[in-house]
Amino acid sequence: MTVNTTVTVRVPAKVNLQLAVGPGREDGFHDLVNVFHAVSLFDEVTAQDASARRSRPLTELTADGGTGTHLARVPLDSSNLAARAAVLLAETTGKSTPVDLKLIKQIPVAGGMAGGSADAAAALVACDRLWDSGMSQEDLAGLAARLGSDVAFGLVGGTAVGTGRGEILTPMDSPGRFQWVFALSPHGLSTPAVFGEYDRLFPDAPEPRESPALRRALAEADTAALGRALDNDLQPAALSLLPELERTLDTGRAAGAVGALVSGSGPTCAFLVGGGDEDPGTVEARRREVVASLEGSGLCESVVTAEGDVPGAVLV
Ligand code: C5P
């Protein structure tokens, strides 16, 4: 049998098409209806056997890639969710050897696109393969849910609705391919801080409900309807903490985006520029307009394009 000494896993970012947030729970979380949509902005996690290392921790971490200031926000110690994923898998299976984890990051850090969660999902898959730990998909999904509310989605990708605190996933019918533009902010936003601001702004939040209009738009690949149905309850909280995001959203809308919203807890802003049932030439023209306006606005650290949905973590 061949023994792998290096395993690389590619994992996508997510944008939330709907994020409905209920009142705060006693455990500090919120019940959500969270429609995840995986987009073609990828991190790569490489797990390399480091058994030659003596008296050093189970995992050592390095990070590279991407542009701008965001890499400085990646923790390189045992608090990194990818390192925690490796430790949890080792503790659960009792099988492990020291491992070096190398993160190549395209997904914005602390950007509301689940980059840290994606890396954790990828680290689970990579270490499972490296250590030949023999976990089933269900076992890995269970570990993922313990690591964070968004980690399990990184394993499956596609388009799925998450309930509970977001970790109970049900795939959604979404045959269309949609084109997106993302405006990356020079700032990061802390997810707990944005949820805290939400509680302050909406002390009487109702129970979260799934949007039938969104489900229909996805099933019919109806781009205009999807643009109208995009909805993020955390957006007012993110805008309250970083008011300049309103101008970013307005810039993309004015340039012709079909829909615009803050991604998750932000501060990345997501613009739907077409796809589904539309003519590709029209979509391309719109995409260029939106990219040019955002780049010219001076409001963003960078502007990237991606399409969705795409599958979750895969070995490369
Ligand atoms: O689950 P995860 O570690 O990604 O959550 C990060 C933080 O986001 C939590 O500590 C909590 O403050 C907030 N959160 C929440 N309700 C959820 C998911 C996350 O309040 N359903």
C-alpha cells in the first residue's frame, strides 16, 4: 500500500444567500436559517507528514497567498481552526503523527466568507487521508459541527440550507450557475462582535424563517428573482460597525449588479452580476461594469470574481 506523506485539499469560500437570525440562545449562539452557496474562491490546505520532528506540537502552521493585508490576520498558533481540526481528529481516532499544515489563502480572512471554517474542513479531510484514519463522511461532518457552525458546509459545498446554529445542513435544488463579484475590505470584522451588535439593534428578533421566494429563484435559476431574494439579517449590524460598507454596496448597485449584500458577518460585500437563465454576453458586460466601478471607488482593498455553486473540499 502507498503511504501518502503529503495531501493537499482545495476548499471553497461561501456567500450567504439568506441569513435569517433568531434571538440569542442561552449557549451564546443564535438559531439561524442560513442558505450557504459555495463560490470558486479557494483556499488550499496541505498536510505534510512531520514524524521526523521530535518534542514539537502535533501541528505546525504556515500561511501564504492572496493579496493585501489580510494574511496578517491569520493566527499561526494552536488557536487556528485548521490546527484545532487536526487535534480533534487525532484525539477522536487515536491515530496521528506530527503534521505540518500549509495554508494557501485566497479566501479573505475575517471577511464573512467562512475562510477559517473552510480551512478547518480541508484540514479534516487532509489529515484523515494522511493518517488513514478511516472516518466516514458522517463522522467527519460530526467533528466539523463541533469545530464551528460553518465548518460542515465546507465539506459538502454546493448550495445548502443550514438550520440550528447553521450546522444542520440540507442540500437545496440549484441547477443554475451564477456569477459574483466580491469587494474585499481592508478591515476584518469579528463574527461575535457582529452578532453582538445584532442583539443590540434587534433585541426582539423573531424566529428565523426560510424564504420561499429564494428557494423558488434557485430551483428556477431565475437570476432577477435571486437578486431580489438575497437577504442578510446581519447586514445592519455589519453596516453599523463599518458604515463605509453602505457606499460599497451602493457603488455595485449603481453599476448594475442584480443583487448586493454583505456576505455573512462581513465586511466582504457580494454582488450578483448574473448567470442562471441569462445571456452570457450580458452577464460579462455587467460583471466588467461592476468590477470597474468598485475598483475605481477607492473603497475596497481588492475586487475578485467567482462563480457558484461549486463542490466542497476535494483532494487535489
Ligand atoms: O460557530 P462559530 O465558531 O463559527 O461561531 C463564531 C461566533 O459567532 C460564536 O461564538 C457566536 O458569537 C456567533 N454565532 C452565533 N450564532 C450562530 C453562529 C455563530 O451567535 N448560529
